[in-house]
Amino acid sequence: MCFVEKVCVLGAGSTKYGKLADSIADITTQASVAAIESAGIDPKEIGASYISNVFGIADKQVHIGPVLMSRLGIPDKPSLTIESACGSGSVSFREAYANIAAGFYDCLIATGVEKVTHTGTEWTTTYFAYCSDFFYEGQAGASFPGLFASMARAYLTEFDATEEDFAAVAVKNHDNGVLNPKAHMQKKITVDDVMNSAVVASPLKLYDCCPFSDGASSVILCSEKFAKAHGGDYIEVTGSGRGGSPAALQGREQMTTIPSTKIASEAAYKMAGITAKDVDFAEVHDCFTIAEVVDTEDLGFFDKGQGIQAIREGRTKLNSDISINPSGGLKSKGHPIGATGIGQVVEVYDQLTGKAGERTVKDAKVGLTHNFGATGASCAVHVFQSV
Amino acid sequence: MSVEEQMIENAKEGKVLTHKCTSCGHLHLSTVYYCQKCGSKGFQDEILEGTGSIATYTIITVPPAGFEKHTPYAFAVLQLDNVKLRISGFMGGIATPDDLPVGTRAKITGFDERGIIIEKQ
């Protein structure tokens, strides 16, 4: 591959994640303005926008891009909305990254957003099920907790793991989320709290599941030349990879691994010239506790079947062997599905530019984001380095 | 008939319509148009018995719209007998994990508004 430009992240911003009263257009704009102010740029320097969103229709606003650009005072600038289920944010980031790397633009904004909580649990569950391979899964009553529960049962059958081990993932991520003022669930929990919470789709219980969240996150991407000329804190994107998996769980060789994560991370590591061992911290896609265990294995941080042992030994806690989800992850920070992949980049930007406060990963130089759609049918991984 | 309609008609008879690649022999459910292994488009239809064992499953207690009256129920992945192929579907009457240990013998018995229906054998 031949790239014209090195790509940097020059600014980042988020709304709080949770149940938000403001409209989807409002929160999209709030996060975007926060990113623009963080970067210290003039909106007129932005060449185009990439918007990640899945269920805009639920808040009566699709085609959000032109609305955002109008509100930013740049209605003449183009925009593109990208849908890749829960992985929309990272895929949108990748498209923005590629456009700068190829030299089409010097400066872009990538904003992710979701506004669904007002539709209630039943309809959010129903809408999300449309992200599955519907003929085989959603049509047969599979919810997303149900699909990940099916992975969890396969993991419990195949490896030496218990439901309490999965619960420990939730406890760890809530510990981190308490330190994140933007998190949806800023609340410490115990393994007993998880085990005693209502069953959603056995063996997963309510506290094994991320919450339904509203929220928006935004980042400013630019060429290295632009970042240097501009001044201000920036980080470099050193690796970018995407991958795919069979859309339905039934089509996977193993139901305890997500092929797209392996494909995307191997591509991102290769481009960055690193291995999994060089990563100081990672924001991974922990939509359910089982997912984080599988992710840490598929990303190469632990051998297959050993992710659970790492959790037991506390090796993924903040400032241990490798800090996994210092933001609190989807589990505690929340999961506004179109925003999540961008929100992960916001966390990496804050961490590598010294803005993460109490949840700072000490001496971190290399951060990774991992975000997938559905049960990992689509995935993108990015590697970032401080400068 | 579309590929989905063909799959549905076979499921109603307790069968699974599959596509066997004429180039490399790889077996797929019949909704696949090009071989996932070698990329070839040549397929031979093979109709299999919809019998097998439960590879994994979940019991859903917070359902999507339309499934309230069936709750709790299982969504299950069935490993078909004698082939490297799985298919998933809806299983009624499953309330606790004791009702459905992994490995339980099961078969496809139909198709309706709950998708492909699987029952214990």
C-alpha cells in the first residue's frame, strides 16, 4: 500500500452517554463542536464529515450529515453517513482515515451518534435484532443478548470458565467507569450484583449486558502536515485494519472466536509494525462480558481459552499487565451504537494526550481500538501512538 | 421460488436444502450463491434430514417484539448429523438450562412466524 500522508487525530469530544433528552441532531452537533474546540480549528478548515449512525429513523432524523454541516456553518461541505451496526463508528473512522491518507483532504470530522432509549427496551431489542442475519437469527427470536449468550454457552462448554468469571469483567469495567465523568453507569458493582441480576438471555444476566445508551462522540482527523502547522495536542494513527466474519453464528468454524477481529487486528498490527505485546491499553468491544473475553484472545493479548484466566488474575485491570477498557468500555461507559467506535478513539486521544484524569494509563504510548458490528460480522481495529 | 422460499419449503418437511460446491465439495446452506471456500458458482442441491444435536443455545427472557407470548423460549444452533454444517432456529417450551443440555438430540419440524422451528427428538 502507498499512502500520501500520515494521519493524526487533532481533537476529540463526546456528550455524556446515557438517557439524553436532546434530539439526535442536537447531540451530534454538541459532540462535533466539542471536538472542533478541542482541536482549536475553525470549522471552515473541515473538508467533509463522516457520520456513523444506525437508527436515526427512531428519532425522526436520517441524513444527519447535511444537518450537522449546516449547524457548523459549512453547509457547502459534503458528508457521508455510514452504517455497520454497532461497528459503524470504527468503519466511519477508517473511511475518514483512508481519505486523508490518500491525500483527498487535509482535515475531516468523524462524528458518531445514536438516540434510541426513548423507544423503550422492547423496541430497542427489536431494532437491534435487525442487525443479525435476520432470516436465520432475528426471525427465530434471537436478540443480541441471546446471540452473545449462545457464544457464552459455547465458551462455558469448551473451556474451563464459569458465569462468575464473566461477571468479573463487568465488575472491572464498572470500576473504570466510575472514574469517567461521561460514563452512563458510574456505579461500582460486585460479582454478586451481577449473579443476582435478572436473567436476560441465559447464561447472561442484566449486568453482563451493556446498557442501551444515547450519545455522540466526535474526532478531528488531519494530515501530519496539518497537525504540525496547526500546533496543539495530537496523536498519530499508525495502523488500520478491517475484517469480516460469516454473518450468522451458525456459519463460524468456532462460535468462541470472532474471525473479523483476527483479520482486522493482524492487518492493523502489520501496518503499525507492532505485535499485540506492544499495546499498552485497548478499548475493546465489550457489548457483553463474554465479548471482552473473546476479544482479548482474538486480539492476541492472551491465548485462546486463557482470556478467562487473565480476568481471574486481574491482569486486564487499569494499570496492570494491559489495561483493557480504561474508559469503562461499552459495559459501563455505555453503548450508543453509532457513536461507540468514535468514542473509543476519543478515549485513546484523551489517554495519549494526558487528558484522562484519574483513569490515566501510566506511561502509555500505544493504544488500540477494537469495534465490531453485530456478533462481529464486521470489525475495524486501529492502532494509535503518542507523538 | 427464491432461495429463502426454497429453504422454508424444505424446513416445513423437516429437511435442510444445501448447496454442495461442484468444484471443491464444500457444503453450504442453500442461501449461499458462491462457494465460501473456492469462489465457484457451481452447486449441486442436496436435501438433508434436519436432524442433529444442539451445539449451543440461549433461553430468552427479554424478547424482541412479537415473541412475548412465547417467552421463555430458546434460540438454538443445531449441528446437523454427518456433515460440517449448522443451522439455527426457534425452540419453544424451554424454560431452564436443565431442559436442554448441549448435545441434546433435536430436529427441524417446521417454519412459521417464529422462523425455522426446532424440537427435541
